[in-house]
Amino acid sequence: MNILSFDQAANISGWSYWEDNKPKQWGIIAPSPKSLKGGARLNSLRGKFKEKIKTCDPDIVLIENPVGDDDGPENNWKTM
């Protein structure tokens, strides 16, 4: 099974690609240009995530869902 995993953040997101439980590639994704703010920054990141998914063509994509505050988990995975 080929897995692409994202550890997303608004500034720089990490990613790793695994084939048969072995890491094959990894790196970071940053918005371009870095000066983008708000929705433009998220659109830039989302586009780069899409490119990485197309390039790796994984069987499954995993996206971090960090623990939030007392109100429940954060919704950043829904944003991407």
C-alpha cells in the first residue's frame, strides 16, 4: 500500500510518502510567495497538496487532525 501523509500548518506543512511501510520521500510544502495571507495562503497550500497527491498517486492520503481545545478537535483538516 502506498500512503501519502500531511502534517499541515499555515506556514510550512510537512509530508511523507510511504511504499509498503517504508518511507520513500519526504519534505515540506510552503505557500508561494511566502508573503501570502489568509485565504490566498490556504489556496496556495491546497494547490501544492493537490500537486503532491497527483505526483505520488497514493492508495490513501492521511491528514493530521490535531487535538484542539476543550471544544473539540481543530478543523484544519476540513479546510484543506
